[in-house]
Amino acid sequence: MAKIKLKRNTIENVLINIGIFDIPTGMFITGNRGESIINGGLDVVSGVIGPGNSYKSTIIHYMMVTAADRVKTQENPAMHTYDTEMNVKYARLKTMAQFSNNLSDDILDGDDPDWSVVTKADYSSDEWLTSYREMVNEKAKEKPIEYTAFKDPYTKEVYKNKYPSFVEIDSFTEFESSASMDMLSKSKKDNNDTATYYLRDGLFKSKFMGEQPRLTRISNTNLLITAHIGQDKDIGGSKYSRPEKDLQFMKSEMKVKGSTGKFNYLLLTAWYAHTASVLKNQATKLPEYPRKGMDTQETDLNTVKLTLLRSKSGPSGTTMELVVSQVDGILMPLSYFQFIKVNGKYGFLGNDRNYSLCLMPELSLSRTKIRDELDKNYKLQRTVEILAQLLQMEKYMSHYKGVFLCDPLELYTDIIKMGYDWDTLLNTRGWWTIDQYRGDYLPFLSVLDLLKMRLEGYHPYWLEKDKVTVKAKWKSHFEKKD
């Protein structure tokens, strides 16, 4: 039988884990040592759209820094921000970078920084685009490296791809070609001139977006884009007419400003940021989760809702909430905690004032203590992460119900009956990295690994058969310190 004679060299799309975004956008795959890895989080072309003051820039900065932090090997991944709105603040980016665990402290500093930042005042979109194309085409020539966590689905060997890099455009709404800008500035700005501007601008953006599926894949460049939305005014239309939706789970009257049709369907993951509000206690009027001695700014903590408008790897239409500090940026552990709290106090033990979490029942918590405890207690961070992911699996992965999923307290008690120690199990990480099995990282343990352990379907590769003794390579992470 005749076949198309093309070499099979398709590169599997591996998403980078970045927190509460992972389960809604991903699916579990089996790692090289039998572990269950969620292939979700940051895709190669991702977008965050929303109205003004909805923390779009903060969200993509968090996504990029977290992804770069988690895939770092010997050197920092290259990171770049093109700020078309010309409102980027060095001190703000520096604060976000300092919350990473593995990236160098000077990532933004020097003549050739790992995280470079330019604005439209420095380079026009045309000039920037020329440099961007040169970078991705040069990067496409680099030799791939081994991602030890995964198998290539075709060859069954260790998966290989380029070392990731990251690029932000903030925002796509103001991403304009020089020709269209010059044309508009020199015109009489009548209706015909304005229409020509939008036509040229749309063609420029459409061509850019059309290139991205290929350019990002051949170079393993993760492109993050923000865009503004606004209401579509139906001038002269029937009062009964309904404007066509840009994306299924966005209101029909909302339109992505300065975008093209290709923007809407070439984003592999698109989040809609909306309904930002101050998170404060109604009695004290101060932040709902204060920090000791630092709770005087009543508007510091905010929440922003995110709706998944488009995903090529998970179900669209899901909505969740992020906790954002105007000083510190996205607070992921606190976002996990808020998620389980507002969804029926999932995994909680005790009363409204004093409580604990069922995976760590020995630690007494309260509203005024939780933020400080999360800041200093890594095992508590893992506890809220695991509980939030269990709840997300119940909400978004119904195929696991009746098979692996169970009540979190049942998981806790059954794991103990199996002979495992929760103090050890919480001293792990739930995200994959390029060199998955390196000894200077905490060993890997996912929420699905725990569910399988309960049913004797998995045993962690870093534990001896007695289920208690940590293998020598990772033992330093578990030694008791006075």
C-alpha cells in the first residue's frame, strides 16, 4: 500500500506545570519511573484577556517566571517581555522574580540579562518582530536535550526537545505595525482612513498569529500574550440582534480589542480574567488573610476570577479564582487555600474560627494565621496543593470518579494504613522538571500517585520497599533538622 514518505519527527506537546492552572488544562501521563505526571499548565501559545485592572500582566509574569523556575537546569532559561503599553516597572518584575526558588537573583540585571524587557518606545513592533523571528529560527538549530521524566511516544526512548525559552507580548491590543501607525498619524482621520488603519493592523496581527504554531514548536518557545476586551456597541442594529461571540464562554457583547480571528483560535490556552475585587474581612475591613504586623493596607489582597475560554488539552468553560497581592503578585498557596475554602471547606476539620486540614491534622490554623503559616511551612503548601488538586479532579476529571478518587480524609487514613508516613510524603514536589530524577531536587509525587498508592497501584521510585526509608539519593531532603 502506498504511503506518504515523510520522516516521522513529530514533537509531543509537553506543558509546563505552573500551579492551579495544571489540572484544568491537562491530562495525566505516565513518567519514566511509573509516576503520574499532569501534562498541563503553560502551553506554547497562551493568552490572558480581560478588561483593565484585571491583573492580566501580573498573571502572565507569574506564569512565565514559575515555568522558567521549574524547568531550569544549569542555566536560567531565556525570558523576554515586549511591553507595547509602556508601563512596565522594573521593581515590580524584580519582586516577582525573587519569589522563584531556582532562578538567579540577578535575572533582570546587567547588559545581557536572562530576562530582557523592552517597550514600544525602544523598538517598533516591526523591529521587535524581526528580532523575534531571528531568535526562534536560530534556536530551532539548537540540539535537543533529554527530558528525563518522559518517553517519546514514537521511539519509546527518553523524550527530547529544545531547552524552553519564554516571550511575553503585553499587550497584543497595542501591537501595531509601523506602517499602520504612520498612516493613521498622517491621515485626516476620517472614516475611510480609520477603516484602512484597522485593515492594515488586522493583516499585520493575523500574519503574526499565523506564524506562531510553527515558530513556537520548532524552537520550543513559550509565547504568552495579553489582550484587552471591551463591549461591542451595535450601532444601528436591531435591538433583537445578538453580536457573534469571539469565544464560546465569553459574553456575546464582549470583544477582544485589536485582535484578529486567528488570535481567537490559534491560542492553545486562553484565560479570561474578570471580576477582580478586594479580598477583605467584613468585620476588620483589613485583608481577609493578614500577615503579622503587615496588615494595614486594606486593598493589598484581591481576588480575580479566571475562566478557561479555550484549551486544546482540557475542558473549556471552567472558572477558578486567584488570590493576588498588589505588593507580591500571585499568591499560589493562598489561592489553593481559598479554592478549597470557598468550595465547601474541602478537607477542613474543626470549626470556622479554629481548624486544621485533614492531610495535616496536627497543625492548628485560623484565618489570621494561614498566610504566615503558608509563607514559612512548605508541607502546608503541599497540603493545600494536594487538596486543591483532588477537588479539581472531582470537578474536571469525572472519569476518575469511582476508580481512584475518594474523600480526602479517607485518602489520609488509608495511606497511613498502607504503612506510609505523611510527614515524608508532604516533603515532595508535585511538578515535573527536565532533569526529573536529580538528587538536589525534592522527589516527585503527584496527587494521582497518592490515589494509586492507596489502591496498591503505585510505589514511589524514591522510597525503599518498606515504604518508610528514603533512598540515599534523596535522603538529605528528609533529615530532621533541630
